[in-house]
Amino acid sequence: MKVLLAQWGEVGAPELYQVATELQKRGHKIVYWVVVDPTPTSILAQFPSVIFHRHGAALRGRPADGVDASGFPPPGEELLRELYETESNILTMMNKLLWQLSLSERKHLYYEMVRYWSGILRRFEPELIVFPLVPHTVYDLVIYALAKKNGIRTLMFTATQDFVRLLPMNEYEKGHSLLQDEMEKQRGKQFLPEDLSADILQYYRKHTEPFADPTPPNMKNLREKYGAK
């Protein structure tokens, strides 16, 4: 199976690179990989046949090194009309990391992303696109929308804030069907905290006990990095 990894990997999360290694061992071919910055070259060297695209470049609409996108056609009116919800979401999503762009600049960048990723999907023909989390960084939502339109299978994960548990799903709009079925099955029943498994009970107490600190790890990291000294 040909696989595209979108924003896959994170410094300090070697498990994600282990997943990529395991995919190769099982005979799957990683054809394209949007990799986070910075990623050590020693890791990239383990995948010599993969096209790597730096996250920062993808976010700004720049092509991956070694990819000539000059022949990718611009998106037509029909495609843009079909993706109107994606466009609306992305123009707002740009508030996070591309806040300095004007509306016209945002629209231009969005159209360029649609052009580029449409071309990438045609050229590399991935059969599966894997996201570590729900698409939330502009270009990955474009990839997801185009994959759905073209019938390409997607896989992503949602997690508790502390990553105590991960839940796989194919479409973030629908969530995981097994979870929905189980919630319906348990509707109306009464449970106590002690009925929870040990790891989930610890997570529950962290977020409910009066003197516990429920701050998510990513927020703690941001405070340490950017907070007042």
C-alpha cells in the first residue's frame, strides 16, 4: 500500500518514527511525508526513497524539495465550489499561524494549496493518508478534503489531553463508530469513578479534584518556552 504521512513525527515523540519504520517492514511504501521541524537528518536518511516536505514550507504553500509543481494545473471553478466548506474553515484557521495575511493573500495561499496537493495526489497516488491528529494546520485540512473527494482512505487519531489514550478514526466529522455504539449502549447507566481503568481514573482525578493541575502538557511547554520569566 502506498502511504502519505501528513505532519507525521514530532521531536520528543520517537514512537511516530517507529510507526513509519514498521510500515516499511510490513511492505507498505511511504511515498510522501510531511515532516515536522526540526527532524534529524539521521532519521530522514532511513527513508531514502521518500519525498520529504518540511512542515514550515507546507504551511506557507512552498513545494517539497525535489518536486517540480510547475505543471500542476490550477483548481477549476467546480472543484473550488465543492470545497467551499473547507475554504471557509481554512480562512479562519489561518488566524492561528498566518494571522498577518490579508484576506486576499489567504485566499491566494488556499488556492495554491489546492493546486499543489491536487497535483501531489495525482502524481504519487497514495492509497492511505495518515494524520497523527485531526487535521488542524491549514494544509493538512486541504489534504484531507481532497482525499475525501478522491476516495482516498484517511486515518487519524484523537486523544485525551495527556495522550493517555488514542482513538483511531477515518473521518473526524463522524468520530469512531465503536465509541458511538458503546456510548449508546451505556446510555442511562450509572457508573462510579472507581469503575474506570487505572489510567483513565488518574486522568479523571487530575481534571476534577480541587487542587489538581489539569493544564495540558502542550500548554505547560508553551508557558516554559514563551511565558514571563
